[in-house]
Amino acid sequence: MTSQIKTMFLLALLSGIIIFLGGALGGRYGVIVAFGLALLMNVGSYWYSDKIVLSMYRAREAAPEEAPYLHRIVEELSARAGIPKPRVCIVPEDAPNAFATGRDPQHAVVAATEGILRLLTPEQLRGVIAHEIGHIVNRDILIQTIAGVMGSAIVTLANIFQFTAIFGGSRNEEGGSSPLASLALALLAPIAAGLIQMAISRSREYLADDTGAGLCGRPQDLAGALARLGEYSGRIPMRAGNPSTEQMFIVTPLFLSGGMAGLFSTHPPLEERIARLMSMARR
């Protein structure tokens, strides 16, 4: 199953949770109201996502003379991808990382930390930028926004469900679910939605790796960059790290030590990503 099909399937699962919760609460009217509220909460963050995230990380736009190589590879790879050249920003962080933001290719931004510019070789940096251009080409920001809208709708419905479970003791007599079952559903639904959103993010990371490898023409450079980033990202924490933006970065800026923690990571294991890229290089 391709990454695109997996993403559509996972978005459908999120839709199914919304429909199920809405129906349990009171039919289609409950779904419409809750989804409308979530849409209003998320539409602002969609239109202004680039400004919000760049401000959060104190990113500043870099002039071509300040970062000539970075501008050159962004221009080259975006031309190869057939999109307008994104704005180029630098994040004042020692932690080596990079991300792309913006609602579509016409309003895109590629941001790199000061740490990643110092750490990687020119070839490895080119692989990282190709990965980020891949996110822009694949419209991952739009997909993540849709998933966020659905996730927020599920949380809203679950909160209403929890309230009615605690204070609406007559539901069981009317043929609805028992308060205990309603409370369990209210607690489990947001967890399920969160896991699905993480799975969507992981699927998009794989797709961006594939697209980036094709754009730069050397999958081994991106694989080498991921190995080096994995080695250093755990040592140098990101001061402005925020869990809500974790999925935007090429490697997670949060420290997760495998096991159950890995289950809740928005990124696939680095070892798997590197192995896939090296397999592409050998072919």
C-alpha cells in the first residue's frame, strides 16, 4: 500500500470516529456542530501557519548573500520540482534540524537551524532541503491541517460525550450507552485520533524521503544526513521545542527513547528511513 493510499485510509478512519461519536451523541446535528467548531478553530492556523510557526521559533528570513549555498540549493531543487522558490529562513537554534511550512507551494517557506548549517556537509544539506521541498510538493501542510481539523472535532465531541456521561445519567434509560461506557469512549476516542494523526505524519515522512531522494538524485546523501542528525539531535535539545509542531521537522526535536515512547512519535524510526534510502541508492 503506497503512502498516499495509507494517508487517505487514515483520514477516512478519523472521519469514521467523528461520525461514530456524533451519532452516539445525537445524530448528524451533533457531528455538524462539533465539526464546525473545530473548523473555525483550525482555519486561522491554516491561513497563518507559516507566520505562527516562524514566530514561535524566532526564524528570520535570510538574504541570498547571507546564506548563498542554502539559497542556491533551494532554488535548484524547487525548479526541479516545478514549484516557485520558497522563502528561506534561518532559525537561531543550535539543535540541528529543518522544516517546511506554508499552506501551498505558492506560500511556502523552508527553514533551517543554525546548527544544521554548521553540522552537515553540503551534500547532506542538499538531501535535507530536498526532503523539505518534497513536503511542499506533496502538500503535506494541507493534509496535516485536515487531520488537525478532524482531530480537534473528535476531541470536542469526546469532551461533550464526557460531560454527558458524568452529568447525563438518563441516557441508559433512554436506550443509549451507559455512563461508564460513554466515559470510556470519551477517553479512548481522542487517544485513537492522536495515534491516527501520528500514523499520517509517519506516512508523509516516508513519502517526503522518497520525493526528496528523487529530487536530489542521491538518496545516500539524505540517509547520511539523517544518521548525523539522529546522532546529534539527542545531545542538543531544541530550546523552543513544541509538541504541536513536532511533525514538521525532518527529525523529531523531542527526546523519545523507543519502546512505548516510540509508539507516540510522529516520525518513523530513523533506522528504517535510512535503510529505505540506502536500498534506493543501491538500485
